[in-house]
Amino acid sequence: MPPSFVHRITKYDPADRDERGTYTGGEDTVSDHGPVEAAYLAAIAAFADASGVDRLEIRGPEVTGFVHFGREPAVEGHGLDGLFPRDLTGYHDGAEVSLPVALELVRVMLRDQGAWCRLERGDVFTVHVGWDQYVYVGSDRPCPDAVARTRELGLFPEPLTVSPYAAELDEPEVTEAADEDFWVRLRAALSSRQALLLEEAHVRNAARWHRLTMENLDAVRAGLAPRALLTVWPDLTPDVGAVLSALPEDGSVEFVWEAQDGTIRHAIVDDTEYQELAALVAGARAACALPLYADESHPLFRAVLPDGDGVVRARW
């Protein structure tokens, strides 16, 4: 259950809202990268201190995909450089971070730099960053001193019933666990096909790809990120030229290929980029083109890595 006491924290004075609650004042809807942004972080820290919280879990992490909807330009590394390695190790559902790191993640989200996540401590404390500098802080206690501190900082804390970003409002799309039965099924598929393609989504809009064989299956499994979404596809096709020739005349696809060094690479391309793609994949050993839209995708099977107790907690 979400925390009982939720406040929407903004720089927008409630006196400047119309009868529908729409803000009509002059405040900008992007971060000032300065004192107002610092005030947001100080307010969140005050609520965390009042709630007795110094560590938070990352839930539902995302990075910018091939389309970026933020009001500010996306930055290289999604704004996470210095917080996590470039391969995003440690940035996954359920990862625990210190309050200072959590506040830096809030800064990244306020700046629309390309990463987003919920920050939570069970039903005790939550921080959700929405559009236009709206922040939602939930606690299992009223936190009157933190509310007063937020006002001192020049921000406006307004009580709500629930955060609009509460995970309980979402329905997971995939509920099957990648348990032992899943791996038995995968081995059976490998025994008849010799090789398969595994998409490991460890963060929304980011994935690692593995060409599975009986020989490397255990090693790949041991290196998967916690709570990853695993999607199994048919193997790559050795006739790369045929795959390129069969690309759709318009639209976008995800092109996956095995490079000469054996690494699996991928790129999202549209019909205006096919010539560059052909040059990029020259010499590839094998390839495939996958649709981007769920209603057009037909993987062999899909499941989510459970926690050690067998429970699926990631919401994909």
C-alpha cells in the first residue's frame, strides 16, 4: 500500500490556479538548475529525515528511448554519469541507493535529462517526479516540520490522497516468472533450434542482447541483471543481405546483428537510414529485424526474473 500522507510539492503558488486547478502564473515549467531546484531537493531531504529514511529503492527505472519527450534536450548517459556506470549496472528495479544518490536522481528527473524512476521505501516513504516540476512525496506520517520547511524554502506543499505515479495504479503487462520452469522450457527450445536470441531489458528503453546456445546459457543466465524482463526470439539469420532487403518501405524497426567480434548489437532505424545501416552492419555474421510495436511483436516467450524468494516484484 502507498504511504498515507502525500504532498504535491511545486514552485507554483495555488493562488495562481484557475477553478479547474490549472496554473496560470508566470513560473517556468523547466528547472532553473539553481536555487529553486536546490529548494526541491532540500524539501525532499526534510521529508525523508522526518520519515526516518536514509536509503531508497529504485523502482520502475527508465531511460530515454528513440523518442525523447522531455522539455530539455536529452544528455549523453541519460544524466546518470557519475551515479552509475555507462552500462547502467546498479540502476535496476529494486536497487537500493543512499539518500544523496536518490536526491541526485531527482535532480536528473527535474532536468528531464533522460532517466526516470520511482524512489521508494516500501509503504514508508516515496518520491515521484512528474511533468513540469511536479514532485509527489509520500510518508507514513504527517511530517508537519517538513511541510513547514518546504514553505520556508519558497515551495508549496499541497496534501493529496495519492500520488498519480503510485505503482498500484499501473497494471503489469508481464506477470510470468522466469523461474526454473522457464529455463527448462528455454533449454528445450534450444535443443531443437541450436541457438536463440535473448533480449534482456534491465531498464525500460534499454536492453542487452545475447545469442544463446547450450554452451553459453548458464554463463548468460548468471550475468543477467536483477528483475530483468527476458524476451526470447528466434535466432538471427545468417543471410544479412536478405534481412536488409526485407526491411519495410516505411516505418521503424529494431535491427539486431552479430558483429565480426561476436558481440550482439542493435539499432533502431527508419526507412531514411537504411543506406547508413547497410554500411554499419557490413561484415555482420547474422541479423534480424524486429518490430517496435507490441501488437506486431511475436516473441517465442517472455518472463520476468523473480527475486530470490520466487516472487516477481518488477512491474513490466
